[in-house]
Amino acid sequence: MTFSSLYHEGKRKKKGLLPAVCGNQFLQHIQKFACKFNIWLQPSGSRLKPLCVSTTRGLLHRTCNNPIPASLFTLPYFLFSRYNRKRNLIKGGLTMLVHHLLSFGEPDRLAVFDQGRSYTYLDLRTLVRQCRNALYAQGIRQQTRVAIFSRKTVHYIVAYLALASLGAIAVPINSQLSQREVGFILRDSESSLLLYTGNPFAWNALEATADLEGSIRQLPLDGYLDSPAPEAPSLSETFTDQEPFLIIYTSGTTGRPKGALLSHANVTCNARQFQEILRITPEDRVLAVLPLYHCFCLITALINPLLVGASLFLYDSVNLKDIVHFIRDQQLTVLYLVPSLCSLLIRRGQPEDLASVRYTVVGGTAMPLSLLQAFEARYHQPIIEGYGLSEASPVVSVNPPEKVKSGTIGLPLPGIQVKVVDPAGREMPQGSRGELLVKGPNVMLGYWHLPEATADALVDGWLRTGDVVVEDQDGYLRIVDRLKDMIISMGENIYPREIEELVYAYPGIDEAAVIGIPDKLRGQAGCCCYTVKEGETVDPKALKKYLQQNLAIYKVPRVFRQLEAMPHLATGKIAKKALR
């Protein structure tokens, strides 16, 4: 039964029962109804925003003093928000997730599967409590920065949740960074503690801390298991969900990395917004193949499943070719991927391997249309493309599963406003190219210690994404290119994305990237870098002629480079900086 149907039933039978009651009365009515009929309340209609289990059950428990069964149900977010402002019951969005895991979660349900070992929600809450106590004993308090440098493990998840429950600020570090790059983040974030994996994988991080002359301590990520500590106190009453929780450093492709500062509210709100579209259930088995230091994986494959009590499966094999067998053997239902992994599935998998999958969500970078079509033809299900950036916590838009429009990044999530503007900031008419601006509760607090960069990125509450998009008549967005990737040649704007789509459609092409290179006459010239599928050949002259037939002559790259392998970032994006 939906909340909407409950509302109308009450209105019809009791002449406005629900609108007439408020506060404790309102919650008591809902609790009584839910307990009696053991129903699942789901939001209905675009104006109703879901509230996670933790806040709902916690609110009912505290208000009615009679906890209900741990079934998943939600309340309209606008009602909760109004009530919470009045009563001030909830201290922080993510802290309530931790509270849910420690108090109300289904104890016997599988929470995390990691390297062949299963962890129930009871196991997870035990580990979080142990880690929380150990970190507090190490001097970790509200606003203390703690860096995490590790592979994807259950202990990484535990550390995230433990830090959230202490009100500390987590600083996840890309595990592929060099010692110099790691050292910069540690210094810039002013981290006082480094959590790391106990193997050579973390040497760059450990050596970086040595260069900091003892200003940062080190602790193995699972070190809390060996050092039981006294119970840490609760957060102070002054703590709110606007307090910072994460510093996510950008890749630094255009200079020094910038740390996007995200609050508890940013993170949990984005997870709830995403949940309203995808409707993950407790029965779902979710694949986490992307690194946990990446914001996309953190929100979609970690926080969102935990909000609803689903099961999370960590895949951290060196051999990504085994991912097909992992999906099939574990009967996974929700996949979060990047385009390069979709390409791998097309080459290695069979339709029956993904028979259990109901959603395949792709983010990180725009997916070539030819790859989308190849995946859908092979597995007979659409790819759900989404879009986001770290500064937006990160998800901005996604295709609704019931109405996927291939080649687009979907519709803005509920509660998120978007507009397309020209270089002068004027809003463009529908169908015109322009920079995408985003506004909503998911937008970052700002850049860590960079007020000028913050002022440039946030204009009157609107986040400048740097991405060029087109909005169609149905409100769906399509990425044209990155402003920073745009090539200006002889005064003409050239968008690499348009060229790359054509190159991907050429027979034998595996991956492609178009970049701008210096040119004395033109200022910049296009350079097409590509790799070839195994067993096939591509004649660069024929490829150039094909592009000349399909593009304006000034858009055709002047240089063609065939590579043995394309460089990638950890997120699956092609590392264009490495190609320049």
C-alpha cells in the first residue's frame, strides 16, 4: 500500500483524519497501521521524496516509544523535514545511517560480501562500533581529518561509517596516486591520521607520511580489531547534518587537485534522491566494482544499498575478466559500471551471464552510442546512464528505468534544478548547447581552503559543471563535451565528443579519444588516438576519409595515433592528460 492510498483512504473514511493530526498523533496513527497490517509504505508521486529507514524508524522509536518491525518503509520527506525542524530530533543525515546499522538494521541479513567472506548487518554494526571506539581512543574528534588509502575492503566501509558517527572528516585518496601526489593531499587536507591496508599496495602512502616529519600518524585499516577500546561518547547536541563529512579531491587534470567538501546532508540527500528513481530493495544484490574512494561508487554502490538494507558485493580482483563469472555465480541484480567495463562485458559475457541483473547503471563518463547499442543487443536490456561530478555528491541525473532514452544522461534527480547557459551566463532555449549548471541540496559546501575557486564554481548557489549539454523537448540531457576538452582551431569551437562518436562507429575501433595539440597556424589541431580490436586492423587514411565524409572539414583531426593500449583513470575514464 502506498502512502498516497493510505492518505486517501483515511480522508474518505474519516473525513480528513491524516491532515487533521500532527506530531505524535500522526506518527502513532502510522505506527499503529503499519504494525497491524505489516505493510510497506512507499512514496507515491513526484512530490513525495523518500526518507531512509534509519530516520523513519528512529523517529518513530523516539516519538512513540514502541519500535516497529525492521521492514523497509518510507515517509514523505516534506513532512519529515517540517517535523524535524520543529523537534530537532535528527543530528545528521549520515549519522542516522550509522544509527540504523547499530540499532535497527536486520541483524541476520547479508550486508557485505568481501573476498569470499560474508558479513551480516550484525557483523557490520559490531565492526563499526569497534572501529569508532578505536578511532576515538586515537584522538579522532569532530572535524578531525582522517585519510584513507586502501583497496576496496569491508574495513574501508567500516572506516567510512565509523568516521561519520564521530563527526570526523574522511579524506579518501586515489590508490593509484604517486608518493608526491599522496603527500600533497595529506598536507593540503591537514590529515592527522592515515588509515591504510597492511601490504605493499600502501607504500606510496606510508612513504608520503614519512616525508611529513611525523605530523601524521598511521593505523592499519583493520587495526581496531587488535586494540579494543572503551565506548566512545555520542556526538554533541550541537552537531547538524550540515557539518562536513568528506573531502573528495579532483583528479587535478588542469592543475593542483581541489578538495570538494561534502556535508552529511549532501551525501545522504543524494543517496535518497537516487533511491527515488532506482528503487533498490532489501532483496537486491549490488555490485561494487569501482573504487570506494570514487564518489560515484560511494553513493550508489555503498550508501544507497545500506540505506535500504540491501546486500553489497565487493569485487576487487586484479583480473577484471573474471567479473562475468562473479556476476553470474553471485546472482547479482544491480551493477554500477563505467563504459570500459561495459565493453569488457560485451566481449567476454553471454546473455545468460546477466540473467539475474535488473539494472545496469553506467556513470563516470559519457558512453559512446555504439557501445550502448552493442550492450543492449547482446544482453537484451538497456543501460541506465547517469551523470554526476564530485562537487554534486555526485549524481545529478539518471535515466528512469521505466523510460530509458539511450544516448542521454537522463532527467535531473528529484530536488535538483538544472539550467543550460551561454558563456555570459544567460539561460539558453531548449535544444541549444551550453554549460550545465546545477542547484540542489547535493551541491558541495565548497572547495577545501580555496575560496577563490569556490566563488568561481558556485555562482548564486548554482554549481558550474564545465560540461556542455543539450536539453531535449522531454527534459532529457545529452552531454556534448567538456568545456575544458573543447578544441579551438582557427577560431572555431570543436567538440571532441562529436568526433569520438563517429570514430567508435568505425569498424575495428576499440577505444578512441580526441585531444587538442599545439599548432602554429591554427592555435590547436585535433589529434585522434585510438586502439584496435584484437585480430583487426584499421587504416588511418581510410579512417580520416570516413571522418571527412561525415564532418565539417575543420573538425577532422589532423593527426591520427594508433596505440597499443589506452591509458585510463581508476574510474574507467580515458586519461586524456596522459595522451597530450
